[in-house]
Amino acid sequence: MTLIGKVLADRYEILEEIGSGGMAVVYKAKCKLLNRFVAIKVLRPDLQNDEEFVRRFNVEAQAAASLTHPNIVSIYDVGNQDGLHYIVMEYIQGITLKEYIDEKHILPWREAVGYAVQIAKGLEEAHRNSIIHRDIKPHNIIMKHDGVLKVTDFGIARANVQQTMTCEDSAIGSVHYISPEQARGGYTDERSDIYSLGIVLYEMITGTVPFDSERPVTVAIMHLQEKPVPPREHNLSIPLPLERIVLKAITKEISSRYKSVSEMIEDLDGVLNDPSREIVQVEETPLVKPEDMGTTKKMPAVKLESIEKVEIIEELDENKEDSVKKSKKKPVKRTSAEIDKKKEKKVITIAIACAVAVILLISLAFLSITGIAGMLMGSESVEIPEVEGMLYEEAVEKYVDIDDENAKYKFNIIKGKTTESRLEEGTILSQEPEAGSKVKKKDVIVITVEISSGSSDITLKNYTRYKDSRNVELEIEKLGLRAEFVEEFSDTIPTGSVISQEPQAGSTVRKGDTITFYVSKGPEEAEKDPENQDNPSVTGSQSGNGQTGSNATTNTEPDVEKPPVQKKSTMLTLYGPKNKDSALVQVNVNGSTIYSKNLAKGTSDVVKLEGTSSTVEVEIFHDGVSQQKSTVKLH
């Protein structure tokens, strides 16, 4: 059942689905009362009837609603209608920090520290109100277009982690960022959020997480037992004090971490102001041994306790057996290497068993997606169409509504990450689910696609064959380049045709570059001689004796007009503004305004520059603000 078009609380009109996860579906909605867009997170149907979860969900959501901070997604309302439990939140256009890290791979350390401070300030406000997030990861951080980060998923995280997490539960998605105490189901507090923030910062400055494996249970064990590789071994540009901040935040012993986020913010600000100064010393934390974990704490989180209990029980059995047989034979002495090897074998055995359980669940999910399970249970399935290679707009237009045996359903094609490629901007590079796979039939089927942003490198083709410079301008603008036209006389090239171009064909340029085209303005006409230039006037003058004659007659040369100074010129193409609807565009040549006109966004105009010298100084203004100043050559 789709919620699109439904109005919640007689106020929130649901417009479209914008995301989904293991616990909830997120919709974009319009608040009819305040006339603004909001995001509404609705609990999954299978959780709606879980009274304990719903109770915790509402308590924590209402607590999170009290948080007001620039780095926290604001919660406006919490409600329940027709069995739907929902949270109304601030609607933010942007991407997740995880998407940004995937795009950039490694962030400049100053940028990463700035982002970490923003996240920490959001957590500082939450901790001040006794709210612990417990699921800090880049996926739960939204980045606005202006670089402001906002922490989201308060309220749900706390209620969720109080549930027992097994190796097949939703902890799989967060296991790279959970603290050791969360991994073993122990007590968590503000310092658990600090650990997760440290992992996020580690990932931003190195491009990788400190602990990784294909098996979630293995990652959880690594959080408990293994030392992280120091960040500077991945990236030498990281200042040593920053490395120590990260290692202190992710130390395994909770008492050795920062006592508060405020302390961590102070050190992060310190390394920004002076990267060379000494800030923190990281205390060596002893690695957690399996027997220590088994005897002192229970670990329900990822069922690691089963690993430790097996070891402990078996050791006890061995001791008991040895004591019974003590009179018969001496106990077998094992080297530490043999014992470690035996324990390692047991850990791997249990981990494999857990992994098999995960594989079984994944297999069931796969069967469901491909439609096999659906056929076995008699449910209908839909085959995912292939949109890879299509333009995003074409795919949306083609698959908005599909009539399948009079049963209507809709594909909602959502933009995922954007990747630079040589394919045309807007081309779909990949899709999830894959084309040809089958999913259960429902009102709205989401397909997430990766979009090409085009290539910033453009190879110029030969435009000298073009007979209309306007066609050249249109094609150049489509590539994201700027065209400048210079007129020249030509006895052989027709008027309006392109004579040559700079840079030449085959050159590599980048978006925004200006390409100069020399355009024919036809043959140059010869200057006509002034009238009567060949008929000199004869002027008579009286001699000194008052007589006239041949000796008294003089021929004077006519006044010859000087040829006019040949002016040089070029054509300059002007463009409307990029970031607003219109602007007053002015052109100054050698300090004097020769052009002043309002141009709308996306439009262009051409102005002729003239002068008697070879070059002129040109400055272009938008609404009085200088946009470009350059020396232009006249021909």
C-alpha cells in the first residue's frame, strides 16, 4: 500500500518516497498549515504492532524533538494515525556524508576536521539533554549544499539498539562504527558516540574504516580485539596531533577516551589553529582477550558470547577431565602457540556458523527478490526494467506508470550518487535492483540509480566546416563551454562560416573554458578615390606689372584627402547570469561604457568591439559587480 497522496493529521500531504531503510520509510511531504516541505519517517508495517518498540520509539522521538541545534535535523512532530507511527522532520536537500566520502575518497584533513567539529557540536547538544545517539555513522549525517552537516536519526537509534542484535540483525549496516561496548552488549554512554565519531573521522582522512571484513561478526571481533592501523600509515599528510585525537577517540577502553565531546571539540579546534602543537597522548589500551570477555561481561550484541562460552566451557571440561584422570596420567602440556591456534580455530568455527546463518537469510532474501519465493507462496512479482544507459529524464518519463494486466504500479526512480564519466551528463551508469531481477509487486517500486555528471575534460572537434556560427554557439554551450566570435575578411570563405578556431580541433579543454572562433565577413572592398581627385584646379594670379600671361599663370596641386584610419573590430558574446533570474550586463571598453542591457539567465547577446589599436581593455559587469577583465585583440 502506498502512502503517496495520503494526508496525515489533516496537515501533512505525502508527495513522494525519498528513501527507505531497515526500520522505516521516508517520504517528502507538504505541511499545509505552514506551507513548507517536511520529511516524514514512517515505521515499517512489521514494527507497527511491536508495542515495546513503538513505546520506546515514541519516548525517544519526543525527547529528540526537544533538540534545537544547527547541526541536528529538527523534529517537528510525532504522531500515530490508522496504525501508522510517524515522525515529522526537517526536510533537507543534500547528500549523506557517506556519499560524499565515497565520491572524494580521502578528504583534506582540515575539511574533515571541520566536519567532525560540526558533528561533535550536534552530539554535544544531544548529550547535554541526556540523549545518546548510539548509531553515529556517515549514513546518518546529511550534508547540505552549503557544507553544513546535520545529524539525523535521533530517537530511532536509541530505541533500536536496546534490542538484542544478532549477527543477522540490522547491526550489519552499522557494525563498522559501533563501539566495543556496543558489540558485546555492555553499558553505553556518551563515550560510545565519541568512539563512533572517531571512526567516522578516521574514514574521512584515510578513505577507509579501521576494521573491515566481509563478515559482520568478524568486524565486531576486530573492534574488541585488534588495534587500528594508525591513520598516518594511510595518509602521511595527516598531522601527528590529529592522529592522536583519532586514536584517543577510538581506544577500546571506554575510560581512556575523551570524557566528553566538548573535550574532543577543544582538541580538534586546537589542531586546526596549530597543527604542530602537542595536544593529546594516547594511552596504550590492552587488547581484550577472549577469556576476559567471557568471564567479565555478557555479549548479546552480535552473539559473540557464544564464541567465548564455548571456549570457557571446553576449558572447564578439560580441567575436569584432567583432574579425574590425574591419577592415571599426567596432563598434556601445550605451548602457548598451540593454545592460541586451538582458540583461533574455535573462533573461526563459530564465526563460520554465524556467517552461514547470514548466508541463509541472504539467500532467502535473494529468492524473494528474484520472485522464486513469491511464486512458491503464490505472490505476484515484477521484473525490474533496464534503465542503465538511458538519460534519467527519459527513464522517469518511460516508467512513471506501467499497466500490467490492468494492475497499476509505479517505478520511483531515485537519484543516488553522481559520478564523473565520459558519458553525457544525466546518463544512468548503474541501477539497484539490477535489470531483470524480480521484486514483490507493490504500488511503488524504488529503483536507485547512479548518474553521470559528464566529464570535465572535453576534446574539441573541428568546427571549421560549420557554415552558420549560431549552430556553433549552440553546440558549444551544450558542452558547457563559452564561445567568442571574431570577424575577419575572407575572399574564399563564405560570410558567416567559421574560418578557424582556438584552441584547435583535438585539443582538450574543461567546462567553462572560452573557445574563440574566427568567422568570415566576406571579401574586403577597395576604397573608392575621392571625386575630382584627377582634375587639379587652375588658379590665375596677376603679375607684378598688371598683365596676365603664360609666365604669370601657375598650376597649384589640389588638396588630397587623407585616407580614413582603418578600424579594427571583434565580436564579443555576452551571457546572462548563472545564479539569478536576470542581471544588468554592462561592457566597458578602455574605461567607457559601450553596452548596457538586462539579460535573463540562460540568454546571450553579441556586441561589436571597435578601435584603431590592436587591442582594447574590456571589463564586464553584472549589476555593477565586475565579472571579467581582460585584454581583447582586434583584427
